[in-house]
Amino acid sequence: MSVIALVFMFAWMSRKNAGYPIGGSKAVVRLIVERFRALGGTLRLMAKADEILVENNVAVGVRLADGETIHADWVISAADGHATIYDLLGGKYRDEAIDQFYEKQQVFPSYLQVSIGVAQDLSAEPGLLSRCMTEPLRLDPETLLHDVPLRIFHYDPTFAPPGKTAVTAFLPTYNYAYWLDLERSDTKRYVAEKQRVAEAVIATLDRRMPGIRERIETIDVSTPASVVRFTGNWKGSMEGFLPTPGTGFGTRRQTLPGLGRFRMVGQWVQPGGGLPSGLMTARGAIRAICRNDHVPFVPKSASGVDQAA
């Protein structure tokens, strides 16, 4: 599966159908938001949904954490799949196949990310660098790392002012529960553990570029607890379900048994995850809604020109 994914990536990039957007995923999202608002859409931020409202087995809206109710002709959830099915809908619209999939299917790991702001131009370095550690890094009781992958964002001018560089270390772990429990039970130790991991990354970076430690201006460490707090992703997963030989890259169904006028989109219905899966599955959901409501599915470009459906 790893080889197939690599071949796909090279093929997409060769055909100019994939690449790195300057500004990162935020730049992609910004364009979508601008287009959405230009079409008359309303975007609500910092508004957590607590419940999907259902009447006579038809989704009719959502209730927010502050008690506000928003009614809708259709409800589309791009939120965490497990939370959508078992929390927002109370587990009422599922079957054995869904339960089995969430119980047995492997998900992408969670991660710690050490982000560093360096007062130095690192454009002479590779954009992606992997460094072996002098001693293995015990990330948590179940995770031992022998090398640190570093992304050096000198190729994106939006990430740091001129003469400075953003550097990140992405450290995967399946032991998300350790970090959640630590954050809840022992805040002081939780902070100390983040500092310990950051120091190990900085020491590794300093061996590659002696003296860089003195030029570090800012450090931030995200843990699986941070991922869960900000995204709500089940198990702190970075990209939902992991493609395996048994599942491949096939899209999961976007509907739930017995529930009408409802669709799920995003990384929990498209193994492989990531931002592109959200866009592709959302397009499929809108196409299905248009077909159900007898509305022509004719996407238009930002210039108003009709595109192939």
C-alpha cells in the first residue's frame, strides 16, 4: 500500500494535479471560504455542534453547544466520524458493519509536532530532512523513535519573515491515551514532557547546524491531547482510517442506515484522509443531494464559467 501511494503521488505531481500550495492548507481553505461566501453562504466559526436534530428519521438541523438551534433541509457532517455517529446522533443510526469497522479498522496514528521559529535563513538545507538520534527518543511508554523527520519551510515565504525560517518535527504515536491522561491528571508533568521532547528535537537539529539553538526565537509543541482538543478526531488520528489491503482507497458510504437527508464527508468516509478527501467527498455529496432534489449539478468556476460535472 505504501508503494502504491508513492506511485499515485508521483503520477499526480507529474500531471500537475498535485503539489504544494504556497501558504499551506490555509491558503486552500481561504479560496473555498471566499467562493462559498460569494455564492451567498454563511460561515460560522467557534460554534461547536452538540447534536444533530432528527425528526421522523430525517435530519432537520443541529443544536449548538450554546443551545442555539439551526434548521436545515440537509445535514452534511464533515466532523469526526465516530463523534458524528455515536455522539451527535446518539448511536441510533448504525448497523453491525459500521460498529465492526470502527472497532477493528486501523486508523492513522496521532502525533506530536515540535514547531520552531529560527532567526536564520536555512534555504541551503533540504526542505525535508531526517536525522538519526544519538540516543532513541522515548516519546511515550509505547513509542521509541530512532530518527527525527524535519520539515524546513524555506520554500514558503508566508511561514516566516525574510531571514527567518519555520521548522517542524512530526513525531507519530499510537499512544494518544497517554497524552490525554497526562494532560488531565498532571498538568505540570505534561508541560515537562513537552519540553523534554522539544529539547531532544532541538539537540538533534543543533548537531546538524551547530549554533542554531541560540537563534531559536519561538517553540511550540502540539501533542495528541492538542489534536483531540482542537479537532475532536477519534483517537487523535491525523487522517482517519488507514488504507489497508482489506479496504484500499475505496470510499465508505456517506449515508447512515435509516436516516434521511443526511450525508457524511471527509477523511472518515475516504481512507487516506487529508484535505483533498474532504473536497472530493463533499463534491460527491452535493452531487447526490442535487440528484435527490432534482436540481442540475452544474459547478461553475470563480469566473462563472460552467465546468464539467
